[in-house]
Amino acid sequence: QLVESGGGLVQPGDSLRLSCGASAFSLEKIGVGWFRQAPGKQRERSACISTTGRTNGTVDSVAGRFTTSTDNAKTTAYLEMTSLPPEDTAVYYCAAGRPGVHISRTGQYICPRPAEYDYWGQGTQVTVSS
């Protein structure tokens, strides 16, 4: 029900935009999370957008470089990635659902855990290499 696209091979410092299309439901009032899994590592959070669509979150390793958004029709979510280093090489997944709202003590929106999402895409490979 979620289909990702946009992955590929890029050079260090390049930018890339991933898309996550929802075919069976609207992303209106649906939170979208972006996760990634590198070889031999656990799946980790990278960025997210809240169910209201007004709040974005990122983890420290991608803060300032990754941005999430959705289109006006609420059918597609995007992950914009800039200044990519080789360490960003991974399979990237999008997920959708109505997760809880988690706010840090400093008022930052915390991206929900994988278990809080109901729908997942198949993943798209992003390789950053010279």
C-alpha cells in the first residue's frame, strides 16, 4: 500500500529525493516516518512528519540535511536528502499510520518508533559512493 521510489547511486555531497506513494488511502491526518537499515545494522529512525502534517522531526545524524513533506493531494510523501555522506548508504523505508506524539524535554518532536506505524513500503536502496 506504500510504494517508495527515488533511490539510487549518488556521489558524496549529492542530494536525492525519495518518494512514498500511498495507493489505498490518503495521507491526510496520517503520520509518515522514514527509516533506514544499513547492512548488518538495525532499522533506525531518520525523519518523520506528524499526523497534522505541520511538524517534522529528524534524528541528530540527519538534522539539517533531511526534510520530510507531503504533496497537496496527500497521496505522496517525500524525503529530501542533501549533503549525503557514504554513511547514509542504506535501504530506506517509509511507513504510515497514526502514531503517538512524543515531545522531548526541550520541546523537540521525536519521531515515533517503527512499531507505531501500520503500513510499510518495500524499501528503496540508497548508495552513496564515489
